[in-house]
Amino acid sequence: DAFDLQKVDRDHVLPHLSSLFHIYISIISNQEEDNEKKEDNAEVLCLVLDCYRICLRDKTIFGDIANEELIDGLMYLTTFKCSISSDSRNVSCSAVRCLTNALHNNSRAVRDFLNLNGLTWLTNAISNGAQVVCLFYMVRLFYMLISYSESVVMALSNGAIASVGIPGKYSGCPPESVPMEILYESFVSAACFSYRATPKFPGCGAVPDIPLPTPRADLVVEVFKVVYFFKAKGIVESNSSVCAGGPVEIDTSTPILPFHITDHLLHGLLVEILLQWNNFPADKGLHECQLHALQVLSVCPPGPEAFSSILEGIYGKRLAGPPAIPSNPSQQPDFSNESTRVGLSILLPFIRSLLRLLELQLFAVESVRGTRGEGDSTAALLIPVLGVLTSLANKSDAARYIIFRLIVSSSSAVETSSGDEQLSGKQNPGKSLGPKCQPVEFSLYSKLISIMTSLEPYSKRYTSELFFAMCNNDANLFVEVTGFGNAVALLQIKGLI
């Protein structure tokens, strides 16, 4: 913190900094693991790296120091295993933070990093595991690389991270290529480890010199960003039909888990995180994790059987058969059926958590209303959670019934086209273009109806799709719940009018 670039003689300091950097790399590389001086030397090297990190943030001197030799040395140190007294201050973590600043500042540094087999080295470092804070910076650096470079995406799409380029001064011979299955498993395992470690997630606690109030939550967020990128780009194919009931068979003859097994582990983690009650803004770390979990679920949703098996495992319950749910969500199911009761009981907490997130996002929409870029902000805030809810309503009768009851039936009166049931509420027959029954003011139902009347097209479409799905694609019920004026656009798109 005391290293101020504005107050030092750069021409004098920077050459000495470079000399110290290379000298101490040589010293700690040649020392034995049990040498007592190794941690002292690593401490000095961390201080040197902290100075470099500050220098690499300054674009006026970036070109003077960000050469191939420096990038190669930093890359070598990313895999260096020498923890010192503080969890956050170790050689590997400091080197990764320097690389992050270098890559953020200059595209040439990205090319140098890739030409020196940097992606392969970083992939190996992630696969071998690290401390939470260090792993956070490694994963963030990896996400920067895949975001900045199309060549990296092409390498990932080929199924493995292969070594390319000329070995650097410190790197020596490049390591073997890393199969995508191992890399994908490493990311998911890192997120699972971070979630299940003690204390209870998201794991608050001061970390020296690192301004991260919830480092474990931040690591999970970065992993979800990478996984979303993998899925959205088709680098890792999703298999939603996996785990359709029976036990998962794993080939123990190979240490590599196939993608669909890792997918099942990922889905279990996503569901567990979304089941946590979000006491926002106190649990800001958990809130960020849940929002990114929704994005991942939106591009790789589990199949109905896989989803049920995950919830059954979490609650220790087993369905004897499919729940007996009527196709019309406004009708009562057969509660005398045990499978119906169990199926609804294990789904209810998960859907309540999703609706809680939806309410928080709707509140966030209110905060950006009238600001520049309001439409894009609204769509980004609402589309992931609306998409997941719509997917659930389309795939599960039980989920559709719960969503309909919690959104519509709890805050309005709905008179179905067959006249089967009348729910409590105030009739609104006079407004033919609006909902048949007036939603309770400030309820989730009324807020969603207001989104359907907004000018932002994407969130409006997704909200309409959610209502249509929770009405089981029944156009008449859809019109009664939303009003003809709100329903007409989606009905035209679907060719129903």
C-alpha cells in the first residue's frame, strides 16, 4: 500500500524490481521444500509481486515492464506451491493477481500469455486445486481469457486445452494437454468445495489485504460465470436426460468423470444454493450466487426426473409414483394421494425461493426505472428467473400448480372457463381488456401484470410465457388471468388468434 508510483523514481526502482523478481524466483525454485528460509524468501517475493501488481495497473509504464520474460515468470509462479503465514498472501495468488492486471490492461500481454502456454499452466493449476482466495483469482483470470480470446474458445471447443507455442524461460517443457472433462469437473468441484466447507456458506470473515467480504461466494460466482460460458457456447454439451431415476453408473477404470455426471453434481449444487433463503441485502454474497445460478440453470436445466431425484435426495423422501395433479392449475389436486403430497412438499420450498428472487429482482427493476438503459437493465434482471420458472411450469404438473397458486390464486379471484372454482378476491368484470379479477395491489401478481404492459419487449415476452406456461398453455385461462389486452400479443405469436 505504501508503494506510490507518483512518488518514486521509476527509472531507478523498476530495474531493481525486475532484478529482485528474477533473483527470488531462482532462490525459491532451488530450495528444498523443508527449508525454513523458503517462506521468508516467498514473503519477499510476494512483496515484489505486490509492487508489480500496482505497476501493471498503470498504463503509462505498462509497456516498459510487461514483457514476455515477466509474463513467463508470473505464469510459472501460478503453479508454485508455497503457502506462507496468511492465506491470502502466497506466491501463487500474488502472481495470478499480477497476471489479471496485465491481461486487463493490454491485449499484447494476452497474446504473450497464450504463446507461453499460459492457458495450459493455468488449467493445470486450477485442476490441482488451491486455497479459496487463490483459486478465486485463478478462475477469474481464466474467465478473462475465454472472454477476450476467440482462439481460446476454439481450443476449448476441440475438447482439450493443448499446449501451444514455445516453452518460456521458467516454464520449461509444457505440460500435457488437459481434457475438457477434467477441466469442467475441476470448476464444478471447486464450487462444491467452496459451498460445503465450514462455516456455513457464504462464509463471511476478514481476509487480510483482500477486499472480499465473502471469498467463498465470490469463487462460486466466478465458477458459475465460466460454466455459463461453457454451456452458452456449446463447449460442454448438456444432457438433461441423465439420472432419470436409477443410480448413476460411473466407470471406475478411468479417473475422468463424463460430462453428464459432472452435470448432475452441478445441478445438485445449483438447487441447494437456490434453496437457501435469501435475506437480501444482508446476504449479498448468497444473492449474487443465486442470480448466477439462475443464469446457469437457464442454459442447462435438468430433466424432470433428474430434478425430482435431486430434491428427493436433499429432503430424504422418495416418490412412490407421479403426483396426481389436474391439468387445470386452478383445480385442486388429489391430496389423499401420498405421491401428490410428497411431490408438492419437496417442490414448494424451491419454488418459494425462486419467487423470492423474482420479487427482489422486481424491486431492483423499480430502482432502475427512468434511468438510462432502463430496458436492458430490466431484461437482464428478470429474464433468468422468469426463464427458470417457465421451464419448471412446462415440465412439471406439480410445479405448475404451485406457481399458479402462489402467484395468481393467493392475490386474486379467478373464475375458470368451466366455472369449477371461485377463489377469494374482488371481481373486475368491467375491464374487458384487463384480468378478469383484480390483482391485489403491490402483490407479485400485480407487478408481473405491470411488466406485461411495459415497453421493454424481452421481459414482457418472458413474463407472458410464464403466465401461459402456468396456465398449462390454455388460451382461455391465460386470457382470464392476464386480460385480453395483455394476452393478445403472445396469442398472435403462437398463432392462436
